[in-house]
Amino acid sequence: MPAAIAAGYCGEPTVEAFLKRVGSEYPQPRVKEGKRQLWLRDDLDRAIAPEFVRGDLAEDL
């Protein structure tokens, strides 16, 4: 998901607030193609509630 959607998904008030926490509280985007950055829901879920998410589901793709 793009940063705007990822920010809302994580409960951040703005995209800027989300991006400030990327690399510390939130993971780096899984897809980085120029300015295009996309986060996977599984990665964000693991950052938000690690006790409920096991493994890396994206590795199976």
C-alpha cells in the first residue's frame, strides 16, 4: 500500500508522521521503485502487533 494508506492503516494522523517513524517503529517499504514506495500489510501488522503475526507471508509469493 502507498504511504498515504499505510499511514491511515497504522493510525498516524498524517503521511509525514508515518514517514518519520519508518525505519524505527515501522518497516521500510518492501517495494522501492524510484519515488514509488509500497508497504505490505503483513509488515505493518508485524510492527503494530508483533505478538499476533508470525512469519513472513510475503516470502511465499
